[in-house]
Amino acid sequence: MNAIRCLLAAAALAGAALSPSLHAQQVDCNLLDVPVHHRVNPGSNANLLTTWLSEAENAGARYGFTEDRGAPIRATRTPLPGLSAVHRLYKAQSGDFVWIANPAEIASAVANYGYVDQGPNFYASRTPVACLQPVYRYLKGNKHRHAFGDAERNALVAAGWVSEGVSFHARPGAAPEVDTRFSFAVIPDTQNEVFAGAPATRHVGRAQWLADNKAALDLRFVLHSGDVTNWGERDEPQYQVAVAGVVPLQQAGIPFAYTPGNHDTRAVCAGGSACPGESAAANVRLMPLFNQYFNPRFTVSGRMEPGKVDNYYTLFEAGGVDWLVLSLELWPRTAVVDWAKTVLAAHPSHNVIVVTHMYLNGDGTISTSNGGYGANSPKFLYDQLVSQYANVRFVFSGHTGQATHRTDTGVHGNRIVSFLQSMHSQSNPVRIVEVDTAADEVSSWIYAPQTQTQYPQYDAVVDGLGLIH
């Protein structure tokens, strides 16, 4: 019997054994007046519940619990009639925290699954009370998460989390004030930055600048629009330099999603050119080193092929709305587009960001070419996917030209903003995308930290996004 079933079975048995007097005791909800802070580590997916704000802030600053979910519930630090101790348990091997009020389940987790009981964290009710709300527990892989409302529960289920039922009942917290402004960053083609001996101020320096300015930018996510390396599948040290460029993001707890370009596949040989005597059409789908180096580092909510990040998606929340980053291979195969349709259809309440290496030409038009060795053109991708779903908001690409943007209207009347950033610069430019969900607008600018260069010619402001709230 797996861990989920064992824990649930223990909970069911313990629930059946509850005495009538425990059920009958009255709970004075007004006495549950201590906020319980909720933090999430976006890199590991672990979560934290604590009645101590200082502990929550320290966990964010030192241990990567940077996603502040506010104080969704209230409890008490002292025992009261009708309440039970909610224990915090920790498993060092997986870095997992879980909160359990059922004594039998606590004992099972300690005896059978390697958890350490860190003692009571706060007191809440094990049984439903009219003035209290249920707190649900979910499991994915070796991590637990707690959810406090239907929207959060639905988002976890959509991301592959499995419900373990109600963990305890607590008083609802005050509605958190929503921060409606945030930013995400888009890194353009970095293929010229990853050679041995390249200045560290370029590739790693960009990531470090993003990490250092996380708070100032209110930075929630980092994208890469492809060509991370130049011919990295034929020269593995390029990937070793490339992967060093995500370490500052990981240390700062900033989630990221990198998209493969043609130079990240075996279609490109030494010198950055086509491989003589080999099929570029076949090789463009081969990127074992890209997967080896980046697959373990991404926070992936779903993928087309097990164990691969050629085509995948990631969910996150920012500005009070839900987002889905869809990363697709360049010149995608029809099967990939069909898979992407199922992803968008399954997440109608998420605002979608599509990232694929080749989409816009340098003049801002949508390309009608498959590059001569890809499958389908960007125009095919637009006609079959991007324009067909009401939740698509942005498309990002690189590969050619410098930088530009365009706005299209999908078949459902939704505005779709597409950005190109390629540049192939000798510095380290990055596009910053600022979103204001209350004003329903986006603004974007490009900056190179190494040379402190601004590119005002590529600034953009687009309103009327029609974001899904």
C-alpha cells in the first residue's frame, strides 16, 4: 500500500474512533484569532504554515519560501475546548513539511515514512464547525501542500497534486490585499555567452542581476526563448556554462522555464552550422543534453513526454490571477500542437504565455517558414493554437532579428501580444515584462546589466489585455 493510501487509512480509522464527547464539544471561533501564515517554496514545491510572522519571513529570506500566500486561516497557540493540536512533521530526506491533527496518522507518518514530529504548531478543530473552514492536504511526488479554497484546490489538482482529504478545520483569515503589479523576465538567445572563458559578467551576471533585483522588480518568473547554447549538443561544456546561469535564480527562489532553440539540438554542429551528411529534420528533435542539464532544475506542472522538457508547461500565480507558461519546441510537430490544445483546453481560467524559439520575423510578421528542416511554421502554430483559445495572452520568441512586438486578436476577441527578442548581443540584454492586472495592461523594456545599457527603441505598452481573473 502506498504512502497516500496508508495515511488516509490511518486517518479514517482514527476518525471512526473519535469519542462522542469530542464531537459534541463547542468551539468558540472568536478565540481562534492568531493568523497562520502560508509560504511556498516555488523551487521545491514545499510549503510552510506558521503562526509566527518572523519565521515566515526568515523562511523566505534564507530557505527559498518566497511565495507569500498571506494568512489564509486563523488558529490559536493555546489548547481550548473542542480543539486539537496540529503537529508539524518534517522529512529531511525530501525536505517536506506536513501538518496533521490526527494522532494515529502522526504516529504512522513517524513510524512508517521517516517523518520527525516537531510538535504542536497551533490548535484547530478536527471536525467541521459552522464558523470554520476545511484545510485540505495534497501530495505530489514527495511533497505535501495545503489548500484553503476552491481556486487553490483546483489549481493543485490541475498541476497533478492528489487530494489526501481534509487535514483540519480553522477560522478563515482576513482576505489578503492583492498585489496587482508584478514582472517576469525573458532572456534572449544566449548562444554567444556560453563558451569557455566567456566573461562571467555576461551569462551568470544577468541571472545574478535578476536575483539581486527580485524585490525591486517584483520578479515572479524567468523565461528563456531558446538557443541557450551555440552547439551545446556537440560540445557539452557549453551546457555546463549555461546551467551555471540558472544557479542565482534557484538560490533566489525564482521559478524559470527555458525553451530549446535549434542551436540546443543535434541539428547544429561545431561552428554553429548544419551537420554535413546528417538529417537536420531528424536531429532537430534530438536534445539529450538539454534534458540532462535542465530537466531536473525546472518546476514542471506537466509535459508531453515523460522525463523530457522539449514540450512542457508550468503553472504559477501572480497579480491575483493564474498563469500558464507553455514551452514548445521550435517549428513544432502536429502531435505537439495537438497536445498543446489539450493543455489550453484543460486550463481555461489560466492566462497563457506561449514560448517557442521561432515565431516572429525581425520585421514583426509571423513567420510562414519551417526553416527548411522543421515540421510546421509559426503561422500554422498561430492558426491552429494561438488564435483559437480565449486564454492566450502572450507569445515570446527569439532566433532572428533584434526585438519587436505585435498585437493580434484571437477568434474569441482576445488580445494576443507577441514579443521578439533575439539580439545576439555582446552584452547580456534581458526583456522585463511588467504586468498590471488591475489596469489590464503590460509594459516591457530591455536592459543589459553588464554595460548598463537601455534600449528605449524596444519599449512597449499594450492595454486592454482582457486578463482572466
